[in-house]
Amino acid sequence: MRVDVVTIFPEYLDPLRAALLGKAIDRGLISVGVHDLRDWTHDVHKAVDDSPYGGGPGMVMKPQVWGAALDAVCTEATRLVVPTPAGRPFTQAMARELAGEEHLVFACGRYEGIDQRVVDDASRRVRVDEVSIGDYVLVGGEVAVLVVVEAVARLLPGVLGNPRSAAEDSFSDGLLEGPSYTRPEVWRELAVPEVLRSGNHRLIDRWRRDQALRRTWDRRPELVEALPEDALDKHDREL
Ligand code: SAM
């Protein structure tokens, strides 16, 4: 997969090259380009923003600069992701969808955001998603890009050491994952649940399923309610 990010703060994206993602880059599973939006300005001040039509506080990012940048970076195969608090909520299902793409381009807004015509224009040539990573407002799109790219990259074949990790994580079956434990058996007088030490994998699977269901019901009941009719077995329903 190829990922290109356009931003006015390229250094903000340095973590893309760290840890697991860095290894995926080294192994050729993903390639990343980070581009400075100001490279597409033509004035001495390298201005990327201007005051908003209709008045109001803050500045809006200029369409001419963004248009030139996206014309240069996007191809026919591109799926353009524009982070914005006004976007569709980013979910694990969307991460899975994006993981199937060959080229993702991210446009990082700052200030009050990007002139809407940039998205409208790009939509005439490529697939565009305006995406929110949560119901809060960040200063810029860079952190949102780190979140989305990390969630997507770990789903690419070969990126995680054990592919079962992604398959069994929270949201893969619509539920939150239950609690995990490692050695020692007792720590600060807190013991690991007996069943996990039983060696009985049928019981362990059942226990994990129960924990996941209980935790999801307590913390995110709307996820349980959104499960398809046939997702819960008889035992699940009795919980
Ligand atoms: N005026 C915008 C609004 O009220 O919707 C907020 C703009 S915000 C200060 C600047 C930039 O941060 C946005 O253009 C976007 O790139 C990014 N951003 C902020 N919050 C975000 C969120 N929850 N999800 C994704 N991107 C976000």
C-alpha cells in the first residue's frame, strides 16, 4: 500500500516511520510520502490560508494551494481521506475497508479547515471520504492521520507478527475484547481467573466470549444492540 500525506507540518508525521509502521516500511509492505503543502504556494509568504467568506473567527485553507497539491499527489487509484470533526465517524469497519486500497492520500486541515470546494472538486476525480476520529476538536488533521494509518496498517497482511491478533481484537466480532492477563499468577493479591489456567480451551473460549459480551454491554450497549440477529447464541442471550 502507498500512503501520501499533505500537511503544513511534515515533522508531525515522523511517528509514521517508528515502531511497527517503521518495520512495515522497511519490509516494503507499505510506503509513505509526506509532503509540505507550502511547496505548492507561489507567493513570498507561502500563504496557505485566508479569511472566511461570510466573516467569523479564524482562517480557512486556500483552495488553489490544496487543488495543486492534490492534483500532483492523487492518481486514478487514490482514495482521498480528509480528516474533519464534521466527517463520518472512523471505525474498525472503515479501517478494514481502507486496508483494501492501494493508494491512500490524506489532506491535513488546520485553522478552521479546508475550503469545501477542495473536497467537491477532488470528488469529481477520485473517491473522497471526510472522516472524524471522534466527537472532539483537534488543532489539525495530522494526529487523526496517525490514528487512521496505524489502524489501517496493522490490518495489512504481514504487518502484525500474528495475524490472529487483528482477527480477535475488539470490534472484529462487533464486541469489545475482554480482559487479558499474563504472569505472575497472583500479583498484589489479585489472581488470574482460574479458568484461564485450566487448559480447557472450550471453557476458556466460552469465558472470553462471556467477558467480551458483559464488558460491551456495560460500556457500549449500542454495540450489542447493533449486532445481527444471529450473532448471539442461546448462552449469550442468557447472560
Ligand atoms: N472548524 C472546524 C469544525 O468546527 O468542524 C474545526 C477545524 S479543526 C480546529 C482543524 C483541523 O483539525 C480540521 O480541518 C481537521 O483536519 C482536524 N480535526 C480536528 N478535529 C478532528 C476530528 N475529530 N477528526 C478528524 N480531524 C479533526
